[in-house]
Amino acid sequence: MYNNHNNSKSLINCTYKLRELIFADNQIDIIYKNISDKQNRNELIKKYNRIDVPTIIIENKIFLGFADNRYEIIGLLKTMK
């Protein structure tokens, strides 16, 4: 998951924690890559031709953002158990 953890706004932190809980509840490990690191940012651009955070990749399916995709993400994670 590509993310920018430097944002301290309450709503962002709530969404971030919700994301962590959903993945933990489904026993899915998360690999974080912070886009403030130039190598990670370049990898994101090279692979997906854009910078959107969070970019979540599950079994080659790409989700740009969490809030708008959370129900699809939860459904996909449940099928992986």
C-alpha cells in the first residue's frame, strides 16, 4: 500500500486506522511504502502512471483511495480467507 503518513488531520487518521483494522481483521499483512521516499514515489508512477494515495493493490486489483472503495475491498478480503 502506498501512502503518505505525514498527514495528521483527524479524518485522515480515522480512515487510516479503519483501513488497518479491516486488513488486520482479515489477517492480511500490509506492506507500506511512503511516497515521500523518492524511490517509492517513482515506483508508483512507473507501475500505475500516477500518484494517488492510498493506492491499495490486492491480488493485482488496484484501488485508488480507500473510502470510496472500502466495501469492495472488504468483500475481496473476505474471499481470501
